[in-house]
Amino acid sequence: MPADPIHLAQRIQVDDTLATVRYIGPVPPTPGEWLGVEWDNPLRGKHDGFHNGVRYFHCSVPNSGSFIRPNPAKIFTGRPFLAALVERYMPSLPNAAKDDAGGYSAEQDVGIIHFGGDRSIEVEIVGFEKIERKQKHLDQLQEVGLAQTQISSAGTPGEIKRIAPHIHDLDLSKNLITDWSVIAQIISQLHELEVLRLKYAIFDRSVLVFYFRVCGEAYVVFISPSHTRVTPHSHTRFDPLPTPLPLGLEHAFTSLRSLALNYTRISWREIQHFEPALPLLENLQLAGNGIRELSGGEAEGEETVHGFKNLKWLNLEENVIEAWGEVARLRELE
């Protein structure tokens, strides 16, 4: 098993296929522990969690589930953002091959660091210049593609900002991130970020929580499959919070101009309540999410969609909107 135990609702990768853990436990009469998973690719599934007369779990897509053994050699549970960034971009850095071919001397490439901040203790580091040059190249990255690189966490706070602060176009599609707080922790360190792609991301839908401010007052929004609640933060009594976006990260999304959430199973209601955090958004991609209606904002009975003052492009292809009346709700968008 991996160092951290696998838990329910966790995203995993098996070979090249992504899945969500829906069950952990025995499946009689076979001995040992099994994982009940819902595959992103339904073709890999065998059932919907109902097996040999017993309901073990539920799937959001029919027949997309199956049981697998918790084999650590085959199951990837995730890694920090920078680990994926370094693996993808360090080996292909410009002029990397020239470091050893010419203009580089290992004898001269020696740096001194002070152990534990004590300047009386000096440690000699060979290859210091080479590492420094590579980090400078990461510092110059602007367009970064990290789709399907098993990212599940932001890593050490502040490290992304220190190593690669100039990213303005980021693709995190098909990774193992399960909640919005991790996305916020990553992009809050990227102050120049304008384009974010999260295609095929499957977030934990138990409760979506985020914060925003109106006239200096902090509010918290709780969105679950059954209800939505907006409450002043000072009055909040909701314990525990399964997937909170910590106060202080409420501005993480404010610089985004383009957001791709295609094939994420997100609802329009979630999007509508997320709108206050996206004041500059111009391009919103929502293809393939099974959206049936464009309602569910502050007032369920409203005939038009409000907000998104800067929106110019909205992609709703491959959804299941059947009535033109739903499209007409968008008429107030500028």
C-alpha cells in the first residue's frame, strides 16, 4: 500500500486510466481487501457497485464501476505540483545538453550554503550552478502543460511562487485533485495566471465550500447536491467542513480570464455560485457536463442568468439542454 492509506472519494490512476474510490473493504467470498472504484472511462467498468446481490457503492455513470486489489505497484495516488513540473520541464530545458559539452566546469561549479542558518557551518555543494541555471529556466515558464501527471496537492506553501511565478497559462486536466481548495492553493501563488484548464477533473461533490467578500464582509457558500446556503462567515456554524477553501484564498481565482471545466460533471448551479470569485472571466468552457438547465442562482425562479459581467465566450456543447427557454436565460449576459 502507498505511504498514505487510500480513502473514500480519493482520485487514483491505474495504468493510464483515472478512477474515484467509492468503497474500501471485503467482497465475500474472496478473502482480503478490495477497492470499489468508479472509472472515468465507463468502458472499463463491469457494474455500478451492485455485485452478487449486494450494493457496495453507487456510480454516477451506469456500469462504470469494478473492484480492484489495492496494489501499490499499479495504483498511483498523487504527488505535489512541483514534482510534476520538475519531471516534465527539467529534462527538456534549453541547452541542458550543452552543460556538460562545453562552457561548464564541475570543478568550478561549487557553491557554499550555511547549514541551519549558522554561518559558522559551511557545506560545499557541487553542481550548484547547474541547479541554479535550471531553476532560472523554470522561473521563465509561462505556458505550462501538466495534464495527467498525477498531481494531487499543492506541496509546500510558497514553493510554486518561488520556483515558477510567471505561469499565465496552466493545464491541470486529468489529474488527481479532488477539491477546489487544492486548486486555490496552487493558483494563489501564480499572480500572473489568466488561463486555467481543468478538463476531466472530478471534484468531491459532498460539499463545495468557498468564501467571498461583499463590501468588506466575508461570506461562506455551502453547495451540496441537495441544497445551497450563503452565510456571513462570522455566523458560520458548519462543522466539519469536508472540503473548505480557507479564508485568505478567496481571491485565488480573481485574475482568471479563461476557465475550462469540460467533462467535469459540474452543474450550472455550482458555476452560478462560483461566479463572485471570477470577476474578470471572459471565456468559460463547460462542454460535456450533462447540464440540463441554466438555473439555480440566488433565486431559483429567476428567468435570466446574472453576473459574469466580462464573459464573452460560453461553450455548452455536448450537454443535454433540450429547451430554448434555458438558452434564453443567458440574454442578460453582456
